[in-house]
Amino acid sequence: MPLQISIVTPCLNRADMIGDAVESVLHQNDDCFEHIIVDGGSTDGTLDLLRRYPHLRVVSGPDKGIYDALNKGIALTQGRIIGHLNSDDVYEPDAFARVRAAFAAEPDLDSVCGGALICEGATLVRDCSGAGDRILSFANAMLGVPVINARFFTRALYDRVGPYSLDFRLAADRDFLVRAVLAGCRWQSVDAVLYRYRMHGGSATCTKDLAAQVRFNGENAALAEAWLAKPDLPDDLRHCCHRLYGNAVARLAWLRLRQGEPAAAARQLLSHQGSLSLRPLAAAAQSVAVYAMNRRVA
């Protein structure tokens, strides 16, 4: 009998999109899966729509954000293989079959990592399906696009690494992937697109909204600093944290300028933890220099 795949979908007021997410699981034509929806208390008809699907397990109630919902859903899963499906995204056809084949070929794996596409309507915004995108490493976790929804993990890995941190509402996926690498996660790459992110006005991270980008980059800076405060970090992780901090500060300053807030941009570059400091400016300058050098090489 094949191993059961457990899919967890956090949701809040997604009546316009969650049906496609649910259908993308059903279209896998897989007979051994469970799909758990963790709803934060939707009031827009989402719960009425979900009642059309008797195979779903739906739990609804207040939560502390997407990662709290994921933690609740993971705690309810019964399968050995666990995947996350956002309520506004979809799996690609044959995703489950490819994941099963990879785990069957190497039963000791902790994770199978596939590719993802970020789309806005019919327009491809970013292709995250290359070999480099699928690597599970400190560099990808901190500096790349985490594409955590295109990664499937075993229940045993969650038991070993622990749940998603609620200290980060947007960057907890990066934090989890770093902890997975530190825990020696055994992973295999699948040369296929497994997941499609659907970018829209209400997206939390894949968005053109400047205020949302400010929140996202602010969390990235906080994540980098949280890890840098830990003792005995591997050198490559420490390097990635410094780069993430510099990248985030540079982007925050640029976003503030785009919002027409030059004073806020200056404060971003010249203050740290409420005190005057050149540290953010130096980190941002280094980030811009690295970016410019990479552009020249390319």
C-alpha cells in the first residue's frame, strides 16, 4: 500500500480561490492522501464552499497567522509525507506521483524538493524550477526563494526539527529550512515543476504591494539578526545571515523612497535597534556592491 500523503492548507477568506486548490489535489488521481484545511474563521463563504468536498477535514477557529495554522494542521496529519498547499495556489499535475517515486527510490529521505512557478494570471513572473532553486541549503533558505510549498517533508523530520516559529509571520519558512539543514535533512531533488504560486493583490509575499514588501523585508532583517545572535553558527550560515540582513536593509530603504518617505529611508540606513548606527548602511552598501558585481559577471 502506498504511503499516505497529508496536505495541509491554511486558509482565511479565500472563497474565490480555494476551490482551485482543492481541485488540484483531487486531480492528482491519488488514492492515498488526506487534505486538512485549517481555517482562521472565514466569513466570506469559504466554509460553505468547502462543505461541497466531503473528503476534506476542515477545522475552523482563530489562529495567530499562517504558520500557526500550519502547525495545527501538521499536528493532525496521519501521513508519513506532508505537503503545504496555500489556499490561493495549486499543485501541478502528477506532483504526488513524482514525490512518491522519489521517496520510494530512497526510503531514508527526509524531504523531496521540486520546482515552482510564480504566476500572475497567465503571465509567468518567476521560474523557480531550476536545479539551483531546488537545493536545500543555507544559501537557498536565506537568500533564495524558499519555495517551501514545492518541498515535501516526512513526519519524522518535523518531529526532529520542530514546528514553524511563531516569531515570524512571513519568514518562518526560511527559519524552518535553516533548522532542517542544521538537523542534517536528507533530501532529493525532483527535476519537475510541482507547484504554482498564484500572485494576486492579496498575496502576503509574492506581491507588488509596497507596504507588503516592507513588512516582508522587515521580517527578513529580523530573521537574519535573530540567527546572528545565536552562538556557534557555521561560517556559511553566518555569511548568509549577513547577506540577508544587508539585502533586506537595502530593499527597505529603496521601498521607503518609492513610498515617498526619504526620512524613513535615512532612518532605515542610519539606525539600529533605536540608536544611531552605521551598521545598516554598511550592510546595505555591501549588498549593493555584491549585486552590482554579479550583474557585471552575468
